[in-house]
Amino acid sequence: MEAHADEIREKLRDKGLKITPQRISVLKALHALQDHPTAEQIIGFVRQKNPNIATGTVYKTLDTLVKNGVITKFRTEGEAARYDCILTHHHHLFSSDNDHIEDYENEKLNLLLSDFFETNAIPNFEIESIKLQIKGKFLSGLHND
């Protein structure tokens, strides 16, 4: 699923960010790669069209996009950080077979978690968001390939 340049520009404008070729390239990579890529995967993708882009530039661009709420960053067990351009509330399914990560949306689960922590508050801690990382194995033919 490739994002159109107009959508990307609008996303940056909505967040009050300057539209730069680097930001557009990084966001296009995130949309094209879809599997919650690492910074290294994003760098590899961006360099296919722009071989001279510096590694530091991509990292700085990713940090700016995360800081401004354009994308999110998360870590999996013992892995490098991964990036996600889907901002709606969702959880992640991690395949222990092949490191595939898939989005999982379930409003009933969101309500269950929200209700649980409403009645079981964690002392001296304000919850900002709750996202589950569910690890397991996909059964053949039951997930999006």
C-alpha cells in the first residue's frame, strides 16, 4: 500500500511540520514496507531512490516524526525499535516463527483494558495509553500475508 505524496504532505501540514524531501521519503518507505520496519529497513528502502541520504538524516527524520505524532515507535523483545505509521489505537501480533508483525484492532479488548485499569489504578502512575504486544504463531491461512 503506497501512500500518495499528497496524503503525506497533508499529514505533515496537519502536524505543523515543514514538508521536506527527507520526511516524504521516510513516510513513503513506512507506508510501502508496512511490516513495522526498523530504521535500518527504512534506510535501505530510502536509499534505493536516494543513495546519498545520510543515515543520521533518516534517524533524525524518524525522531522528528515520532516527536510530532506523525508516526509511533515501539520495541519488541530484544529487537531494534520499529516504526508504525498507523496512529489509530491498535495492538500488535508478533509471530515467533518469522518476526512478522501485524496490527490487531479490537474495541472490546480496549474497553476491557481501560475498565481494568480504571478500577485497578497503579499507584503513582498515570497511564497515557495501553498497547498489547501479543506473541504467538499464525495458523496457516488465518492471517494477512
